[in-house]
Amino acid sequence: MKIEINHCGFTYIVETPNDDLTTDEMFDIFTGLLIQLGYQQQSINEAIKELADDTN
């Protein structure tokens, strides 16, 4: 799997050797990319919690 994000003139890429990742592995990848983009861990956690609350 390959995820590429272009943001503010920078390119961030994550590549994995296989595509069969678990949900936890995917969240780790997305969280890492968001942190590279400048988001704070607390903001990411709050957004995930809000999304989880919206589905209940």
C-alpha cells in the first residue's frame, strides 16, 4: 500500500510491503501522517473520539 500526501509544497509518503493491514496499523499510519502535517496528537485523539461518538 502507498499513501502520498502533498501539502504546502511538501510530499509525505508511507509505503507498506503488503496491503492487508489491521485497523490499528492503519490508524498508526494515518496518525503519523497527520503529525508530519503539523497536527498535534491531542487534536487527532479528540477528532477520533468525536467521530466514534457520532456513530453511536
